[in-house]
Amino acid sequence: MARDTDKIEREIEAARNQLAGTLDELSVRASPKRIAENTKQTVVAKLNEPPVKFTLIGIGAVVAVLVVRKIFS
């Protein structure tokens, strides 16, 4: 009987340790600072892709021309 109890206690302790590790990992992943940092990195990486970058430059140039035309018309 004592062996069974010891085994059960070890299993409970192992389950607690696993749960604690999972909770620690979730708290790191769900950290607002970390989420903002990951989002920022994703956006910067996307904006640095040539098709996106050149499209934004083109749109900026068109807007600048329209603003200049509006000012001097």
C-alpha cells in the first residue's frame, strides 16, 4: 500500500511540475509587452518586403503630387 501511495504522490508532483511549466510558458507568451514586440517585428518585416515598400513609396509620391497641386491651384 505504501508503494502505491508513493507512486501516486510522485505522479501528482510530476503533474504539478508540468502544469507549472506550462503556466510559466503561457504567461511569457501572453505578455502584452512580448505580443507588442512580436507584432512590431512582423509589421516591420512586412513593410521591408520590396513589393510593399515600393507600393508605399508610389502611394506617397502620388499623395505628395496631389497635395502640391491642391496648394498651387
